[in-house]
Amino acid sequence: MRCSGLLQFSIGLLVAALASGASSDSAKNNNDNVDASSASSNSKHRRQNSCNVETFANVLPTAAKVERVEYVSAGSSFGEPMTDLMYPIPPTNLPELCAVIISVASSPVSAYRFGMFLPAEWNGRFLAVGNGGFGGGINWLDMGAGVRYGFAVVSTDTGHNSTTGDSLWALNQPEMKTDWGYRALHGMVQLGKTLVATYYAKPIGHSYYSGCSTGGRQGLKEVQISPDSFDGVLVGAPAWYTNHLNTWVCKIATYNWPADDARHITWEALPTIGAEIVRQCDGNDGVSDGIISTPEKCNVNWDDLRCSNGSNADASDFSKSDNCLSDAQIGTLQHVYGGYTLDSDGEQVMPGYLPGSENQLYTVLNYSDASPYGLGYIRNFLLNDPMFESTQYNDSLLQLAEAIDPGNATADNYNLTSFRDRGGKMLLYHGAADGLVPTTAGSLYYDRAVQTTSGGNVTEARNFFRRLEIPGMQHCLSTKVDAPWALGGASQAAALGNDTYSVPGYADAQHDVLLALVNWVENGVPIDQVVATTWKTPTDPSSGVLRQRPICAYPATAKWDGTGDVNDAGSWSCRCVDNISFSFHLPPLTKVVVLLPRISFQRD
């Protein structure tokens, strides 16, 4: 059928009009793009010009001073490789940013420093990152990871310069202990927010925290003393129970030393012991994959560890081997699993390490004497006596530590009501194979906080506080059993390289706990699971992905579907009591509402 001439003419006019409109819109869009690009360029130029001492000095209190300000071009590096004992490796390939170092006098005899990375492409968010052990130094590597997300990032040296196990700086220095305990981080957060808002000439949208170990303790402490500091808090393997944990780590030495004692377990024996524990408990989750997924349910068969001396034909291969244990050595291991119990009445005052942590227990068992985290704490924090020896340890030192709490470091306030009521969200994660800070310590804080803040109702507490336990992950990061461990936690990117952030190849809220926390805080999407990753070489992403698996928010646990590839996250789902299953495969920043029966999880 042919169109009439009038219809053809009308269609021609319509096409011409549409073309003209499209051309006009295109020109307008091009102009808008030019204007936006120009505005962005002008904004960057203004910030580059603002990257100077005067910008920050003008708003500092009298106790603070600008130490250094430097514009860092994209692709460059920044740090203090010659002086920062704790974090000497600087991040490389940074985005364009302004780097700042501030010094603050915290008392007439003490001071702390903090660094800031202020990116040219700012996402409107503030991120504070924590420290590790007794170490002092600005954590440039974690700052480098954080700024790649677009955060304005800050980190403090906690008032001194030392490596992680060195606590000599604390000897007879109560003000420096206080800086390490809480004051430096708190002061940095308060002043850092002011400086960030000044630099960008706009308020901060949301504030976050990420830290592991001592960094986890720092995050909990800041929430307890200043509930409005952060909107979202990411707490990894927190060494929060300072007065109990560090004294117990010293007491552990009395079980295992001296080296000629019949109870002594050598560091060389620990991996083989660990392999035997895996053999015994790997299958508890229904999957034999070399990973103990439910270490709390691992009932160790001591007969399979005890030397058989040929007397038992049914003895395990381990008990027949040169690595088998005597009754005295088994007693040492039982002390480690059993936790800190008082000699007077057997009361447990600190929970123990979980089966599966053996590969990392050298950190508390096998220094030439007591671990520096225990012995150093008592010498330099508690007694101010460098001549104290671990053989002198007795339980009165725990009582003294409770009374003094050097530096007010212990983060044992379990009432998080103020943080909860202002809308704060917290995610606590811990490796189930942690051989330095017991995994049970993280769950102990969580349980006490749930009891105090939510009357023991886990369902209610999950509205603001959730916990992840990562099977096979050691302290803060990595694995010895090829378990998926990388999920964007503190210090994890630094373990993968000094130009890395998030989880390489998986920088989204389904694989990265920091992005998941942002999603929870800003979009109301709770964290039910995060998929963890490991590679064929655990800390080398270029070696190729080996395994991925969902890490489920307590009280759910990951269950295999029975047919799929156990190395594929899609073969697992998070299941809770009564076989209720949570299985989510969502794009980033997407909210899905799933209606489930109301269930109250309570501990007896």
C-alpha cells in the first residue's frame, strides 16, 4: 500500500522535527557536559590550590599544627618509608589527592600525629582506619586502599612509633598509654572531620570506620565513648578485652615453657597437629574440603593425638607418628582450647582458641619466652617493670589489670543503645582459625552486647549489629587451608599489594564488607551474607580464583546444596534454625524485601 502525498509530507515534517529536536538536545547535552566538565575541572583546580598549609592551619586548635601538606598526582605514591616503623611500605598508584599530616599535643608530655588522604574525586564519605598490636605509625597502606573507594581517609600513629610487638615505649609513660588506648583515635576523628569539611567546603555525608585486631578494639572503644562518631563501623578480630586477653597470653607461656619441660609443644609440631584436627573435624559440615566450618562443634579425639607406642592397633596415623603428643603436651593444648581459668576456683575469665587455629598458635606459644603481646603488656603497661619474667605470673596480675586498665584501653562497655538509637550499624567479623585473638572473644563481645542492648534477642539486635565468622581465616586475613578469606576487611588489601583495594575483581557490596556496610547504612540493605574469595596462591589474585563461599551473618551458617561445585559460592546458601534459608544473588546497591516468619533467637 502506498501512502498519500499528504501523509508522506506529514511524516517528512515529523522526521525533520524529531531530527531537529534531537540535534538541539544533543547540542544542549554537549553544552551541559562541557559546563559540568568545566565545573568539575574548576572544583579540582580549586581543591588543588587549597592543598596548602594555610587551608588547614586556619581551623586548627592551638594544641595542633600542620606538619606536612602535599599535592599527590594520580599514579603517585605517598608515605613515610624511612621513618614509619609499623607501616614503612607506602601505597602506590594513588588517585589524585591532597596528603596531610597533623600533629596534636595530647598532654604536656605526649602528642600524636595523624594523616589524611583527601581525594580529588570525593564520594562525600569519611573513613577512619585503625592500627595493629602495640604498633605506632600512620597506617598509610589502609589509607591507600580506602582512598581508592573515594573516601576521605584518616589514620593516627596512636602517639608513638614502633613495630607491632614493641611495647617498650609505654614503660612509665601513662599519657602515651592513654593515646594508644583511645585518645589519639578519638581526637583524630573529631579534628579530622572538621578538616575534611573545611577542605571540601561541604559537610560530610556519612562517616565510617574500619579496623582489625587493635584496630577492631579501637573501633569498639570509639563507639562506646562517642556513639555519634560513625554511622557504620567495621570491626575485625577485635582485641577488645585488653586486660584479660593480654594477661592470658602471658599465662599461656607458663603452660608451654621452658623448652625442656615435658609439656612443651614446639612450633614445628603445630602444622601437623592442625592437619590432624582438620582430619577429625572437617566433615562436621557435611563437606570434606579441608576447612573446619563449624569449629565450635569440633570435639577433639585426644586418643588420636596421643602417642600409641605400638600398643593400640586402631591408633590413628598421627598417634603412630613422630609428631604424636604425650599426656603432658595434650594438657597444654587443652589449656589453650579451654581459655583462661583461675587457679583458685577454675572460673573461666577468657574464652579459648578454637580447634583449627593451630597453624597460627605460634604467636602465643612459641616465642623463646612468653609472647610479647602478653609479657610486654605486663612489663611495660601494667607493672612498669622491665625485669618481670613470665615464670612470676599469677592470677593477681589479672585483678590488677582489671583495676588499672592501663590507657583505659579495654573496650568492655556492652551497652550500645545510643549508637543503635541514632541509626548506627556495626558489622563484626572474625576468622575462625585466628591464632592470636581468639575467635571466641569476638563472639563473647557480641553475645554480651546483644544481652545488654537487646535483652538477649538476636533478632532485634540484628537490626543494627551483625557478626560474621569466617571458616579457615586466620588473624584478620589469609588462610593455611585454602579457605575463602578475602572480603574487603581491614589490612586485607595491603596483604595483596600496595596498589590494591577491596577484593580484586569483586569490588561490590556482595563481596566487600565495607561496601556492604555502606549499603546497609545508606540504603537499608542488611548484611545477610558476603561472599569471600581465595586464590590458588592465597594472597596473589593473579594466580586465579580457587574458591568463593558465602559468609553468613550469625546465627545463619553456609550449607552446601549437595550437588554443586563446593568451590562455587552458588552451591552454598545461608541457613538458619528451622531450615529457613537466606540465599541472595543481588546486584550492587539493590534492595529486596523478603518476608519470613518472625523468629527470636535467644541464648540460654
